Amino acid sequence: EVVLNAAVDACGKGGAPDEAVKLLRGMERAYGIKPSNISYNSAISALSRAGRAREARGLLKEMASSGLKPDRVSFSAAMQGFAAAGDRKNAKSLSKEMEDSGVGMDVVSYGTAVSACGRAGDVKGALRLIEEMESAGINANVVVYNSALDACGKAGNPEAAAKILRRMTEAGVIPNVTSYTGAIAACSRCVNGSKAIEWLEIMSREGITPETICYNYAMTACGRAGDARQAAWLLRRMEEEGATPNRITYSAAMFALGKAGRLHDVLDLLTEMERKGVQAD
RNA sequence: CUGACACGCCCCC
């Protein structure tokens, strides 16, 4: 039984949702083992991960009609399929069903709902959910705030990001790299390279070492702002600071340089990536 | 043994 559940989970994580569902269906027939909540949850999660949200929700329904009681994990796993697509409506309707069926929302299910807003760039919706969870006595954690920051990133709203960073700090939640990445992404979206660089400095000062992704967003910001010098400077700077440029870094740098007409520099970078063994595409 | 967070170009916004 544990073995079969682990197998269902492994199929899901390995990107084989159909196998996961097949195993779930075969459990009773081939092994005489009734699928448990964990079996269903693993299969639901497999479908959500594959972007098949409606089928995931279908399994959730089926679970209820087959005499099992969907739990918090079942609902969050199904919600995740919609959340990943930024489908707030369906995510919300599942959270409603969750409460209606007597399964309370917890920090993870709220986190999933906030991430639906995050992907959709819906800062207001994200903040509303945070208020709601706090008034329900559930404290938002760093993941929840990060999802709200992701909304600021997608919406290109660095002011809102600054506000959320302040707010989480006041609530005793320490921002991490992902948190600052949201703020930098917001600058990138709104074409503000120098503000992005400011955030890089702020986070370093706070003792959080910027990772490659942070520089990538900052370079994209510079590129969009038409500031190829800053982008090129960031590329050198990140290496000095110990961050490793990846394929996305180079494409952001090349985008910035190309836009400024510095084609020789673009070609130089291509050579440099090859020399460093970064795969071009 | 099961659930939530971040990256380019193009497209969308």
C-alpha cells in the first residue's frame, strides 16, 4: 500500500500523470488494495503538475463520491492546477468548497490561492487573501508573501513590492532571495534598471546574497530601459559576486546589447558562453 | 508514501 502510493507519487513527479492515474485505477483490481487519501492525493497532484487542472478536480470529486473524505492536501493539490495557470476563479471556488465541506483552509491552501493571484499579477487579490487568512488566525509565512511579491513582479509594481517587503518584515517574516526577486522583477516589468540595481544593493546589505535569477531580472530591466552599459556592468559584477551566469543571463545581456546596436559585443558574448560551456539555443 | 513561491526572446498583458 505504501509502496503503491509511493509509485503513484513517483509517476507524478516524473512527469507521467497518465501512469499515475493508471496505477491508482489498478490498485484495487490488481492488488486488492483500496486507494486511500494519499493515493488519490498523489494522483491529483500529478495531474495538477501536468497542467490538467480540470481532470485533477474531477479526481477530487470522484474521491468524495467513492466514500473517501478529501482532506486539506486533496483540495490544495487540486487548487494548485488552477493556481499555476493563474486561474483565480477556479482556485477560489475550490477554496470555498473546501470550507463548505468542513475542511478548513490552512497556510498552504491560502498560499496556493495567493499564488494564483501571483501568477495573474493580481496584487490586490493577493493582499485581500492575506488579510483574510490573518483574520482567520493563520499567519502568512514567507511563501505566502513571496507569492504576493510575485504578483507585484508580474504587474510591474515596485511600490507595492516595497510595501509588502516592509509589511512582512514588520510581521516578523524574514524576506529571502525569492522575496527580493519579486521586487526586482517588478522593476524589470516597469523598465526601471536603476531601481532594480538599488534592490540588489539593498538585499546584499540585508545579508541576502543575490542569486543568478536576481541579476537576470536586473539585466532585463536595464535592457528594456535601453541601458546596455549597466547590463554589461551587471554581468561582470555578478561574476565578481560569485553568481554564475546561465543561458538566460546571456540572453538578457545580448538582448540589451543588441538593442543598443552593439553587435560585436553580442558576438563576443556568444563566444564567451561557449567557452564557459553554457549551452546556447 | 501526498499539497503552496521567483527568470530571457516571441506571444499575451
